[in-house]
Amino acid sequence: MRIIETACILTIIIALFTSCKTNDDICMDMVAELTNAFAACLDDNPADIQDALLDSMRNCENVAGIRNEDDLYEICFPALQSSNCEDLENAILPPSCHNQILF
């Protein structure tokens, strides 16, 4: 019985450590979500959109912090998926997406 308990605890610990994302990874998730949202509305090549976003977000390097990670994933990303094209074309993002990535 002890071996099973130890194995379960080790599995949980490994899962916790491998699921953690760095701020730079979270920034890349933001770029991916923005790319998808803009690509759905614009005729531009998604790779070009992603490149432009990465340029504007310092290639997601040396991100100092994330304002609210839970809001980013639970509110901002779903809101981006349902944003209307007119807002996106005018660079109007959902409020939950504002200033999430801190440099």
C-alpha cells in the first residue's frame, strides 16, 4: 500500500511541475489567441499577423509578469474568440485583455 501512495504523490508532484508555464510561455499563448482572432477577421496571412504581434510584444522575451493569469485564460481568451471583427480591426480588445502582459 505504501508504494501505491508514494507513486501517487510523485505523480502529482511531477504533474504540478510540468504544467507550470513561464511568463514568456503565457505571452506566447496570448499571441496565439490574438493571431487566431485577427486571422478570423482579416485576409492577412496568419504567420504575418503572428510576426507583427510578436514584434509589438518584444518577441515575448523577458516578460516581467502577468497581471491576472486566471482572467487571461478564463475571461480574455474566450472573449477574444467571440469578439466582433469591427472591434478587432480598430484594435479594440475586450477589457479583460488589457495590459495583461507586463514588460
